[in-house]
Amino acid sequence: MSYKWPEKDPDETADFSVDWSRFLGSDSIVSAVFFIDDENGTKTQVSTAQIVNNLQFIQSTVSGNVATARFAQGTNNLRYNITVRINTTQGLTYERVVVLPIRNR
């Protein structure tokens, strides 16, 4: 099963979140790492202000059991696979892929 965020306009800078509450129970997030698949489909870990395949990763935050990434740019009519990996206080690691579609509005 794949997850999907709402469409993002290439001219927008916007936040996109994953709420991990239903997976974690009493556990909580210690850290979150984001990846963008490049033009060859290779999962590439991103850091602040990095651009992969014309999608810019601005920053990430963790608040409670929600991991959020801020993205800018992107290529119109392209669907980006974004991987979100979290580590928890109990030493567990979870990873999900979320599709971020880019579309001029």
C-alpha cells in the first residue's frame, strides 16, 4: 500500500507530514530522515536545502509523533517518491514511502 500527499504546485513551498501515532502506541519519535528518489529511482537521503531531481528539501521537524518535511520546487506532472524513516525511543526503525505529485494549479 502506498501513501499519497495532496498535489503541490511547483511554485509553492509547503509542509507535508506523516503521523506515526497508530504505529507507535506509547513509543515516540527520536529522529526522522527523508529521502527523495532521483531520476533513476535511487533513494537519496536529503539534507537542508538539497535538490534532488528538481525537488528541493528545505528542512524537517518532529513534533510528538508527527514527522514533517518542507519542500519547494519540483517538476510539473511528476510524482516523487519520498521515503520517511523514523527512529524511536524503544530503538525501532520504521520506514514508509509517500508519493508527492507536482501539478500546476
